[in-house]
Amino acid sequence: MLSAGGAALEAVARAVTELENCPSFNAGHGAAFNRAGFHELDASVMDGATGKAGAVAAVQAIKNPVLAALELLRESDPLLLCGQAADQWATAHGLEAVPNSSFSTDSRREALARMLEREQQGTAAQASEQEKHGTVGAVALDRHGHLAAATSTGGYTAKPVGRVGDSPVIGAGTWADDRTCAVSGTGKGELFIRTALAHTIHDRMLYPGETLDVAARAAIDAVTRLDGGAGLCAVDRAGNVALPYNTEGMYRGWIRGDQMYVAIHED
Ligand code: ASP
């Protein structure tokens, strides 16, 4: 889409839709279970050209929550809808609804059983990032110089019912501004909200004039100091990419023209 001159906003929404549909990732089909054994999904999207954003929280029926977020962005107001009302709004706007069980996979069900068992044994803190997390996100710079970011998640395995993370919170898990960068985060959502993570990267680039690399690393370090796992993907207005994380690994990749990079652990 980007090589054909398409818009960053459409490209990130499309990329995240693909990831939501892929059972390997914790978003859409393959989302983590909450502790009651069903799925509540969060997603958002932001357009760096206009500063518009859309988000949904704790939705249970929209097949692709990121598309509901995109539709809200297009409508402009409201920006964020949650729960059943968001599901109904999205369906009324022509988006596909599916049974909640269609987000389930065997491996996520096993992860829930393991996590509940760990909690009983008091070893929940030792669970791997893989067991708990796996939010998906995409950022893009298009040929017209516009930036956009999108994020989608099932949250973390065995989260409390009704818990909302950073992914639908604009400025925490998602941010895009054509003057600076586009950011999408994954990790302990509560800490992303407390550090206003994605927006802080933008601020550090805009005011002290830090590079994307320095600002993104500082944002991850702020979460490290709070003892949380964090990672992000970001691109700046010049096309520089930053993919910092403080965990064992992070599934990540970028593509620029005919160059491509994918990695899980360190290089
Ligand atoms: N950030 C997500 C949340 O807290 C979880 C994750 O990234 O895996 O909901």
C-alpha cells in the first residue's frame, strides 16, 4: 500500500488487521483471555497529519477492533468508546461482529489455565512475557510525509474483567504527529499510562530536540525503573525506525523500499 503511494493511516490499520486475524498474536483471533475466561479487546489508531484518533476498549464482539477505532477516527467524535456500546456502535457502522469464542485459541486457553495455576502457587511474577503479552502494533511514514500508528491487544492473560490497558489510551500506547514520530507500544499497560509513554517520546523530540532513538530508549528506561516489561515500534518523520525493548525479545520488523528486517531476540 505504501509503495503504491497509499496513506500511512490506511497502511497501519491494514497491517494491524492482518495481525488481529493471525492466531499467533495477542489481538483479535488469538487474544489473551481475561480471568473469567472470555476476551475483552482494546485498540486505537492515530493520524499524524490531522492529530485525529479513534479507540475502543473492552469490546467483545467486533472482529477487528482496529477497524472500529479507525471508523471512530473518521467520525471524529466520540474518540473512545467502550464495552457493549462500542460493539453496538461498530456494528451499526457496518463492521463485522463475531461470537466472543471466535477470538479463542487453544494455546491462549492453556496460557490462562497456567496463569491461574501460577497465581495459586504464587509464581505469577515468573510467567514469561510470551505467556502474558503480545500486543500488536504498526507505525508508518508514507510518501506524502504523513505518519500514523495503530495498536491492538487482548490485554494480558488473566487480567481482571473490565481492565483497560494502554493500547486504547492515546498518548500511552499509541501516538502519531507528523512533526515528530509515530509510536505503538507493548508491555505493562498500567506503566505506559503512568509514564504517558508514547506522547513523551513525541515531546522529547519536539522540545529538547532529541533523536527518535534517544527519546524512545528513555521512554523504555522509565518503565524499566518502575520494574515493568516494555517495548515499542516507532518511526520518525525522516523514516528512522526505533524498536527498543527491555524484555528477552520482541517480535518486530520493518520494511523500507526493498529493504526488510525481522527479528525476535537480539540481532
Ligand atoms: N500493553 C498491553 C496491555 O497492557 C499488553 C501487552 O502489550 O501485551 O493491555
